[in-house]
Amino acid sequence: MALTAMDLVAAAKQHIREISVADAKAQLAQVRVLDVREPTEYTAGCLPEAVNIPRGVLEFKIDNLPIFKNDKDSPILVYCQSGGRSALAAEALQKLGYQPLSLAGGFNAWKDAGGDIITPA
């Protein structure tokens, strides 16, 4: 039996740490923020201080950015639009030795909770 994308997301969520918007807001000053949405989604609005690396190229690009390179011990808040891609990204980041925290509900939950949103330059 073939798995669906949602099956993969559910399996990933069994192995990662997912945090609420409230917890993410409380920890925002202590984490690096990674947006794994597509560039068009990111430029329409993102969390403060977010760096964009689309999910499809994450494993290839994460070590190329100074904010992530050589620091696998500091937590990374990972988010996408609704929480699926960020769960998969968090699982991949864990395998690479990083300390990801996946934002439950993603950007939609952040926005619905009144979280700060910026438009990147």
C-alpha cells in the first residue's frame, strides 16, 4: 500500500518537536526562524527575522547560509503555510543534526493568533 503525503506528515510528527504559536512567540528571541514555503509565499508575508529556504532544496542549502552554518545546537523555528511541509523539514533537519521546532498550524495559525508579520525587502 502506497503512503499519501499526509501519511508522511503524520509519521514525521511522531519524531519531531512541534510547538504552539504561544510557545513560539515566547521563544522567538531565542531561536532562528526558517520559512520553508515557496519564495512567492514568503515575499507575501513572513515571521520577523525569517530566512527562506524552500522545502524542496532545504537539505542542499541549509549549510550554505551563515546563520545556520556551523551551529547545529541552537534551535530553529521551522514553519510553512499550515504545518505539513515544516514537519517534513523538521524531520530532515533532525537527521542533519539540527534542533528544529515545527510551528503547529504554520503561518496560518501564526496569522490567526495575531502574530507579527513582515514583508521582506
